[in-house]
Amino acid sequence: MPNSNAKFHCNHRGGQEAGRRELVSRSLQSAQHCLEDQDFGTAYAHYLLVLNLAPELKTSVKETFQFTLFKWAEELDSLARIQDLFNCYEQALELYPNDEVICNSMGEHLFRMGFRDEAAGYFHKAVKLNPDFADAKENFYRVANWLVERWHFIMLNDTKRNLTYLKAIESAVRSGCKSVLDIGTGTGILSMFAKKAGASFVYACELSKTMYELACDVVAANNMESKIKLLHLKSLDIEIPKHIPERVSLVVTETVDAGLFGEGIVESLIHAWEHLLLQPKPKNQDVSTGDYGRVIPASATIFGMAVECKEIRRYHRVEIQEVAGVCLSNSVQFFSPTYASAGSEETVEPYTTEKLSRIPGGYVPLTEPCQVMTVDFNNLQELKSLAARKPWKISLPVTERGTLDAVVVWFVLQLDDEHALSTSPSEETCWEQAVYPVQGLLDYSVKTGDTVVMEVCCQDCYLKIQKISSLSSECGMDFSDRDDTLSLGNEAELCTALAGLQTTSKQDGNAQVCVLESTEIALLNNVPYHECFKAAMGKVLLALNPSKDLQSMDVDGHGSGVNLQESQNKSSLDAAPDPLYILDVSEGFSILPVIAGKLGPVRAYSSIEKEQHQAALNVIAEANHFPKETLEFWLSHLEDENVVLQRPKSDKLWSIIILDVIETSGLIQQEVMEKAAISRCLLHSGGKIFPQYVLVYGMLVESESLLLESAVQGTEPTLGFNIAPFINQFKVPVRVYLDLSTLPCLPLSKPVELLRLDLMNPLLNSSSREVKVSRICKSGQVTAIPFWYHIHLDEDHSLNTSDESSHWKQAAVVLDKPIQVQVGDELVLDVQHHKSNISITVKRQRMPCVN
């Protein structure tokens, strides 16, 4: 009997195994059939069954499983079945927990849906699993810029700032403040200052998941994890005793931006005084500080002055009336978002920021600095009254003739009675200045004796400076008081004053208002860009249709300027040629289709999406006497807006396709070569992609600024605390939005060609290349390789993205370790290009042995 029993169990197990193998085989066949039918959901279910029944097949079916997962995820995404999508990825990662491709794909979906913190975790894991995985590296670099903003590196490298905060905190703790709350802790450095100074209890809160986890690592590495309580909370959500046992005697914070209030310091401190801090120390009473509450910083004073600055002007005001033969109609008024925010109900940042000491072309002060306001962070009633305070007026006497381009603002942060930090443009500081561009005036010129007037208020957590205008000296009005009303002697004086006040009220009230991004305004002001495109497009159109109409057009900027409508009317009486089709898929607001439409019988399609921008372009087209059918908006013709590149009509092809190749940040656009490949299939014979090719140029430089802006440099700037290894995990090898003309650097070599991207002839492209730098011209340390582009529309017409008129910025590869070089040395650069990312490794040239 025992033997018979064993035999039965053996047969039973054998039968189970055979059944398992049969089920696995059938499921694999079914999965394959489903893939052939593009039934990805069912195929995915079959593969899940196979992998759970037969884990030994993980390696052999891995690639097919990945393909099925990604296709099914795309389908779920299009159906907005988001939870099902994430469930599939979680199941896949249970099966393949260390698969970098699945991790990266999961991160991409999370990032697209706005979950940046979570996406960063998956990208970071993918890079750790495979440091050479280019897609994951590029994704991580992009998300790192969102999660750990670059100013964290600059501030942590600012020894003066760190030391000043340390001294102020030490002074407060010595005077009796033993319990401390750090609001917006970031890396935790101010909390560690407090603990080092001797505080008994230290609490810190941080809203960003990424920064909170980073702070936990930093605090643990500095052996303070049991001494500092970190909270993953917004300070407004902290409750006593739920999160901290009792009110604290000191709040430390640096939640300030270039405009002081933009990170919500006022709201945070109102809540802190009402719920988290001990009551403030009564004035003029000699009592123990530890029994009362206080804030570091204690107060701030904001200063401002009016300036002339060509660089600010070209990014915020359209200065030209005509470009490349196209009249920019007076019926359209262009504004940048900072101006639009003044009358907007939405919370829009009312200023931009600039480091004025490094702005291209510099700036000219038109007035003396003026105190705009002060704020006492230790006075609850003053903080609460800020938002309720009515706007007040400020006047600045003009001391220098010039063009009124902006009011710039900075502040002095008084940490306590002895320690202060200034963000003035004349100081060496990690902060930028807030810039309020002047827009909407009829005349921007001012002279000595005039007055710049403005309205100031605190609204939506921002310092707003609006209604900036100039008052001519002939008016004789005094705006020096800051009352809400103006005291005027008589009606005649009022009329004279109002006549001299340059405000937007004189603008055409019927004009079409168009709000553009500042980079779009700079593009409109880029005359060489538009003239170059006009000449290159005219050359192609003339070659494709050498009719009398095109020959008479002003394609090179020197023609007869024949009226387009007359020419087209004449040609319609004769045998009118079929129109040539032009597609502009460059991003943002572009007038290139209108320029193309003035070159002859064409049908120009714009990919502009915003209705306001379409309306403005239509007004410009009408002002240039366009027939309505000449300009169309391409996206309105598409069933699927994700497939922008397709034929204009079933029986037609494009004569010209204009692609955006370079981002304004200085990087190569993502998937540009894939778009070029599709575009080549959509061109008829003789048609062109613009640009046809791009050359990337770079040079070796020594730049301490780029090092400080890219990574924390050891423990010295952070006063001995170990922070660098943790935050430097989020450093990126490429710095963007640079101005080479003002970048503090020492060139060590002449410019060299790094790479060629050919959109018309892909056989000339290479994803990697070795470039020889034949001779170092100055001795020093190579710390970075700035790069820029020569954009060739054709062999005769090109644009240089480093030109003064360029709306593009530049970028730089920052080396992990500087390389010491001497005059005459030769180096080899290993240049790699993947999607929008350029990586460069520097190698020394091996000198031949001499016997």
C-alpha cells in the first residue's frame, strides 16, 4: 500500500506539471495571436498568466512582454483608464523589479500626469540599475530640474549667506530660544544650524516629497536624525500637539524669492504666530527671551529703481512695426505675462527675475534707489494688514535721460539687529532681482526732472508694482506723498498733469490684445531670423514655381515689392498655378506663414494652438491684404492632434516644412530627428525642411560660476555639514539658459565644431563623434564646454544662436572633475548625442612616443 500511494502522488504531480506546461503553451500561443490582432489588453493578461505559472520563462519573453505592456499602457492612457494603467505597471514591476526599461516607462507616465516626485523616483532607480541607459538619464535630468531647483546649489555654495544665518541662529539660541521650527527646510541646513547652536528641540517641515526625503538623508548623515524631527507637511497644516508638542520660541525660514513674498512667507508666518509660536516679547520690557516667540528673519526692507535695459525691453515689448515685409498691425497689442497679470483674476507671478550684474548689454539706472516698503515679520498685525492694505503710489525722480524699460526690486533681509543679507544688484549674492517690465505706454523716453510713478500693493502673496508710467517735468505735479489720493491745486493743474502722464489709456481700446511668452516676444523682435527665413523660403518657392509672380516677389529683400493681391488677381485671369503648400510646426507664436504668404501663390499652414494667438495672426494677415484662403490653422484640419506631420491633402505634398530644432533654453528639441524622418516622406520633389542642417559649436572654458551653479562644492561652503553627496545626486551635467556674452569664464580654446544634425540627409548624421581640440590657447582648468548652434536653412542662409539678436540662450556641459591644461596641449572630445541630450567626455590626446 505505501508503494502504491507514492506512485499515485507521483502520477498526480506529473499530471499537474503536464497540465501547467500545456496551459503555458496555449497562453503563449494565444498571446501571440492577440498581438497579431493588436488586442494588447488580452495579450497582456495571457503574458501575466504565463509568467506567474512559469517564472523560468522571464528572460525569454521579457522583450515581448515589455512591448505588450507599453502598447496596452498607451491604449489605457488614451482611454483615461489611469488606475488600470498603473495597476499594470505595478504587476509588471512585481515580475521584473529590477528592469530599468519598465521603471523608466512608469516614470514617463507619472511625469506626464504631473506626479513629478514619484516620476523622479522611477527615473533615478532606472539610472542606478543601468547608468548607461540614455533615455532614463535624460528623463532624470529633466525631472531633476523641476524637483530640485538650481538655486539650491547656488545658495548652498554661498558661504556668506550660510554664515550669516548661522550667526543669527546662534545668537537667538544663546539668548534663550530653545525650541525651533524650520519652515521650508529644504536640505535641513538651518535646522542643523539650530541644533549645533544648542537648541533643545528642533522641528522642520518640508512640502516637497523629494526635498523631504533628501533632508532625512542629510540629517541622518550628520548624526542628527534623533535630534531633529522632520515633517513632510506644509507649515499651514502643522497642529499642536499632533505634530509638535507645544509652541516654539523661534521660527527660522528662508521662504523668500526675488520679490520677497513669492514663496508665501507672509501667509506662513501669520499662521505660525497664530498657532505655532509663543507670543512675541513685549516691547521695552526686560524679560527672558525664551518665554516669548520670535522669527528669523526679523524684518525686510524693499528697494526699487527705474532702469533702461535693452535686454529686458526686447523680451517684453515688440519694438518693430514691420519685419521681413510683414506689417505688424497697430490693431494688435502684444504684452508679456507680467503685464497681463496686473488685470488678471488668476494668480500670475507679476515679475520676472534677472541677475542684473550679468544681464547682456548691462543696464542704466534712471533714478536713485528708493525705499518701496518695510515689513516686520515679528508683528502679526502688520503681516495681516499687508494683504488688506490699499495700493499706494510711489514717485521716483528721474536722474538720467533714457528709455524707461523696467522697475527693478531687491531687498535687505534683517535676520536680527546685527545680521543682514542684501540682494542688491551691486552685491555678490546668490539671489536674483525682481524685474517689473514697463509695457503699454505711448512714449518710454524720460529725461532728468521727469518723474516715474507707480502703484504698489501686496496681493495673492506677491509684491505687485503696476501702472508704471512717466510724468513729464513740464507738468509740475508732485507724487512724492504715498496717499491713495492726489492733492491738486485746481482743475487746470489736473488736466495738465493728466495730459503729461503716459499711461495705457491712450492706447487703441479696440486693438486685439495678444499675450505672448517673453521668448516669443524676443523672437518677434529678432529681425535677422525673419529676414533669413524670408530669403530661404523665397529661394525654394522660386525654384519650385519659377513663374512671373514669384520672380517679381521680393525674395532677397531687394525686389520690386509687387502687390500680392494684384499679382494673384492677375494670375487668376491667366492659368493660375496650383498653390505651393507650406507647414510651420515651430512652437509658439510665429509669423513665418504670413511671410511665406507674401512670397507668391502659396497655402500657408500655421500650427499655432491658442485662440488668442490665432486671432492676432489673422489680424496681421488681414493688415497685409491676405486672401482668407492663404493662411490656415493646421490643427483644425487634424483628426488626431498627436499626428501633426501628415499630407496637406490626399493628393498633395509639402513644399516647405518648418521644424523647431533648438529649444530657447539652448538644448536640442526632443525627437527632432524622428520628426525630420517623417517630414522627408511628406515633401514633394525639390521641397525642403527648414532648417536643412544644424552645426553644434563649443569651446573649452574655465568657469567657477558654472561649477557653483551645478553642484555643491564640498563641505566648506556648508560650514562643515555633509550635504553635497545628497543634493548632488540631483545635479545635471548640462546647464541651460546661459548668456555666453556675460558668463564669467576664461576661454581656453577656440570654438570647434562638435556635431552635425542633418535633417535632409540622415546619412551624414552620427550619434557619437570624436573631436580634436588641436591647441589649448590658455593654461587653466577646463570646467565646462559651452555650446551653441549654427542653424543652416540652406547653404546660403544661416542663423547663429549666440548672436546678440538671438532669442535662443546657450547651454554648457559641466565636467564632473576639472581638467588641468597647459598652453599647446591637445585634447579629444568624445561627443554623444541622444534625443535632446548632448554629453561630452574630455580625453587627453596621447602624444606619440619618441625613441
